Amino acid sequence: MRQPLSFDRCAARLIDAWISTGADTDGADIICGGVLDYLAPDMILTVTRTTTTDPLDWAFSLIRGYEIPSGLAGILPVETNLPFRHLSDRKFTVDTIVAGRQQAIAQARPEIDSVDACLSNVRMFGDRIILPSRHADRHGAWCVSLVRIRCLLPVTKPTREPDVAELAILQLLQEGYTASDIGVRIGLSARTVEHKLEKLKVAFGARSVAHLATLSIASAIRPK
């Protein structure tokens, strides 16, 4: 395994390989081979077979999966040759997976975009490039997709709305202040702030103060 490259550099290698590949169904293997040794653990490389008329019958093969340790990564597909209609989240499947591939096929050229979507109960942010086969058929034969996941966040909502003091505490917590620093800024003792943090952890279902900061940010980002 060589030193991983950035998403932009991997995307450039994929485009170079796509340009030099002829209109044949074996081109996907050639294109993928150009980046396999350079993928970072936060990248996902797949090949989707697009020869059927109904996009829900398209099936993708996982060439390289997401390898960052994460309790949220279990929502990501790990099977191969799996038809889209069997994926658990139909909205994500149609609006994100299928729509991106259809766009690349319609344009008959690589499509680079940003990903901001909800998959099951997880919000996903990242970058994506989709390369369609250079095939005369209107559906083409395949699409190669490389996704870099920048962040996975749980879709969450607290059991109650924070009060004014708690909102201030959450904001300062997100900015990196300690309980003692927060107390000085809002005129409360560190002990009182710590007590309020414990109550907020219960409201958000957080396992730690760091987890509370993450969940409070995630709850402020409205699902698409």
C-alpha cells in the first residue's frame, strides 16, 4: 500500500484513466486499478452495473470500503452485487445514489459533487466523483464511483429544548471551553456548569462531554 492521496488527486487519476479507456465493459477495472493503491481509509470505491432499464435493478460492487473505525459506519453497504432496490433507505438510494449516476450518464462525462445526505439515522458529508462508461447505449454499462466521507453525524434530537443558560453552555462547549471557563463567562460556578452538563448529557443521550458537543452540533443541522 502506497501513501494515500487526497480525494482531488485520486479524482484526477480516475479522470485520466477514464479518458484513456475505450467504450468497453472492461474499462471499469482499468479505471479502478489506477487508484486502488492510493485510497485513504475514508474513501469508498464502487462499480455499478447500469445495463438494466430500471435504476433500482442496478447493482454495485464494493471495490474498497470505508475503513475508519466508527460506530456509525454500520449503515454503509458492505455487500457486493447488491441491487439498489434491496438497500434499506429508499430515499437515500433514489435521491443520492441513483440520481448521481443518472446525472453522470446523461452528461456522458465524469460528475464531481459534494455529498450532504441522510442515510438511515446518520448524516453524511463528503465529496464524490462518478465516471460513466463511454458506451453508446443510453444506460451505459457501468459507473465507477469514489466517495470521500468527511464526516458522519448521528441524526438526533434532544428530549427537551435547552434553556437559555444551557444554550450558552452548549455554544461555549462547542468552542472548546472547559466547565471552569464557561462558568466565568456566564457567571456560574464550575460545579453548577458541570451539573448542567450532566443534565444535558441525559437530554441528548450523550456518553461523554465530547459526545454531547457532537450531538448538540448534529441536532442543529436540519436533515435534508
